[in-house]
Amino acid sequence: SDQALLASQDLCRYIERYRPENIWTNRILYYVYTRLKPSERSAEAKDAAKRGVIETIQHWLDEDPIHWASLSWADEFFDMPQRVRAYHTAVRLDRRNDVYANTLASIYYAQRDFRNAIANYLEAIQRAPGNAAYRNALGNAYFNLLDYARAVEAYQAALALDGGLAVYHANLALTY
């Protein structure tokens, strides 16, 4: 614990002095910061860790724009609108990746924005048609909008892909 604090302070000084381009140094700084107990997290350590995260993500964006979704490993430093924008960018740039669309849908679902959740679940399903979990989640979003007919269709599609999960059966039963 004292060693972690000292390591964090050393990394803070290193970042301040050398402003390294090395993304791994920045990532290590963030890692050390997350391992500190809340009582050991000085404002200096948090600021340095946040700078490290931002520099790391900026470096990745310069190298490969798909890394917009990398904000997820540092949620503590970014507010929800920033994360939503990052995932929208990742969904737009990587047309094959279903995980980004599903993550974005899940963010909207958690915010009870079911219409945007549905749009992104449909995008995830288009990218991964065999994923039963996405269809079940889509059914849940329709259910919350009281669109029971579409919820039933989504749950039945989930069951057709993976009939062994009891939760899919339970969700379907709840719509009747």
C-alpha cells in the first residue's frame, strides 16, 4: 500500500517531467492508480492517471480510430455523454464489430432510453445474427416499451438460437 502510493507518485513525476509518448507507461500509471485505496488517491495521482488515460486514448486514436471504445477501461474519468459518443464512433468505424453496438445498446437500456437501445441491438444483431443474447436483450427493450408483439418475436428468435436458457423462456412467458 505504501509501495503503491510511492510508485504512483514516482510515475506522476515521470509523466510530468518527460511527457512520454509510450502508451504503456500511461497505461501502467492508470493501473497503479486503480490499485490504490481511495484514501491513498491524492488529487495529484488522479490528475496524472487521467492525463495518462487521455494521452493513451489519443495515441490510439491517432493510430487506429477503432480505439474510441477504449474509454470503457477508464470509465471513472469520462462522463456518460463522452462514453456514448465514443461508442457511436466505434460502431460507425468498425462495421463488423457487434460488441460495440451491443455495449452502446446496453448503455441506452440502462438509461431507460429503449428506442436507442433497440436501434443498437438491431445493429448488433445485424453484425452477429447468431447471437441469442442480443435478441433476448432486444426483446427486453421492446417489452419495456410495451411492444409485446415485437418482444415475443425477439424472445422466440432467441429461443430458436439457444433454447436451453431458462431466462429466454421466462421472458417469453412474461409477455403473455
